[in-house]
Amino acid sequence: MNIVIRPYQPGDLETLRRITVESFEGVSLDHLVENKFGLLHGHDWRWRKARHIDDDVNANAAGAFVAEAEGQIVGYITTLVDREAGKARIPNLALIAQARGQGLGRKLIEHALDYFRREGVAYAMIETVAGNEVGEYLYPSCGFVEIARQIHFGIKL
């Protein structure tokens, strides 16, 4: 598969939303909340998770990158940069099912890390939920080290 990683374009948004929903079933905090509390405020976890991409590109469109194979979007990565604090973060990384297991997630992470280096930040963060086997393997294999574990509590109002 010949992969090209290119900057995000506004016309990509709907495809990125679709890939997000496809990729995060069972490993999204939004999905876990819905599993615990049921449908909330008339929207399911897919609707909530897809909105994260809107937030990401609104916050840093220049740091969103899309992977294409033969003109088809097969994955993406989004980034946030706090230059003043010297911190960068990868909020979302997703691939279509057919593109998984071929090293593309790693290529997207490396692309984001190169972007962070050009931006002059001191460190980068990425997170995953416990049980996301891909994230638990991929992120350390790209050089990330576990810093802490966080417990999310919720209450249905």
C-alpha cells in the first residue's frame, strides 16, 4: 500500500468522523460512559466521539494529518501544541480496518513527532484507555513511556 501523509483539509472532516466512529468502538471513554449510563441527552457515543475531531481541527488544523492510499483516506492523526508550556498532545489517531497492522499508525505518530520537533516543544503526550491493546502496545513501541494511570468517575444526573 503506497501511503501519502498530507495536511488536513476541511473537506476531509466527514470522512475523519466516520473513521473515528469505526475505530473507537469499545476503546472510547464516550463508549464506556454510554455502556455504564445508557444513551445520554439524546445522543449516542458515536455522535459524541465524532465531535472530538471537530474540536481537534478547530484547535489546530495545521497539526492534523491525513493518510491516503490511492486517493482514499485510510487514517489520520490530530495534534495539539502548547508552545508556551513546551507540551504537545495527540488527542486522536484512527485507521480504517483494512489499514491496521501495517505500520501506518506508527508512521502517523512519527509524522506528528516530527511536527512537534519543528514546533520546538519539549515533550509529547498520548493516552489510551485500559484494554486498548493496540494503544498499549503501539505507544511504548514508538518511545512513549507510561507516566500515570487515571481513573474516570461519572454520575448520571
